[in-house]
Amino acid sequence: MTVILPEPRKPTDVAHVNLRIRENLRRRLETEAKHHRVSLNSEMLARLEASFEATDLATTAQRLRQIVTQLETAWLRLEAIREPAP
């Protein structure tokens, strides 16, 4: 017996997803979709993608703060080396 496996999905493929959400959230999304003149699906996708972008930005900002701290520490050490002791 030969088992035929489906081909893996490409990142550009569109996948159908069933989603259960509370009615009040669906209504809010629908209201926003009408306000933006897009479909409910488009509104949900935009918000989901934006949540990942926000997470990515927060991670980047945190890393930049760490780099700034490291640079400040390195600068203070460099100044201590350059200045003669009293």
C-alpha cells in the first residue's frame, strides 16, 4: 500500500482556518472592518500581522537598549584609560 503525503505548504499559500471568537469581539472587528472599508477577513489579518510587527519592534527596541548600555559602559572604561590618574 502506497501512502501519498500532501505537499508541504509554501509560505505564500493561503490556508483556511476556522476560528472561534466571542460574539462581542466579532462585532468589534466587523465594525472596524466597515470603518476601514475592508472585509472582516482582511481586518483580522491586518490586526494579526500588526501584532507580530509590534512584538518584533519591542524585541528590537529592547536589544537596542542593551547595546546602548554596553556602549556607555565601554565609553566610560575608555575614558578611564585615557585620563591619567590623579
